[in-house]
Amino acid sequence: MWQMLVENAIRHGIALSEAPGQLTLTVSRRTDTLILEIDADGPTATEAAACSQPEFGGLGLGLATVERQVALLYGGLASVRLT
């Protein structure tokens, strides 16, 4: 799942910027909750909408696939949130 999320962050974040980008993976724990975070530099949502998307192939299913996998594996005990 990490691979799909990292690819998604690069494709929809870093790749849309002309400047070099930075990708940060963070794992933390709050009480009984494990938190996995991926943070990528990139343009704002408005800037990204104005960019022409580079062609990477694929079907555009990465995030939806991760959400389904998390739901199947953990039910209501886990979630995927994009911010």
C-alpha cells in the first residue's frame, strides 16, 4: 500500500512542480492508533488544476485501491484520508 501512496504523491504533487520536490514518510502512534503519513511538496490544488498532467500511464486507481484494501483488511478500524 505504501508504494501506491508514494506513487500517488509523486504523480499528483511533486511531478506537477517545476522545482525539485521532497517526499516525507512518517509513522507515529497515538494511543492504540498507528498513523502512516506521506507528505509531498507540490503546487496548491488551484495551481495543480492549471497544470497539464504528465503522462505516467496507469489507470488512476491507486488511492481507491488502497482505500478498498484498508476497508477489507481492517473494516471500520482503519481509514485513508487525503488532505
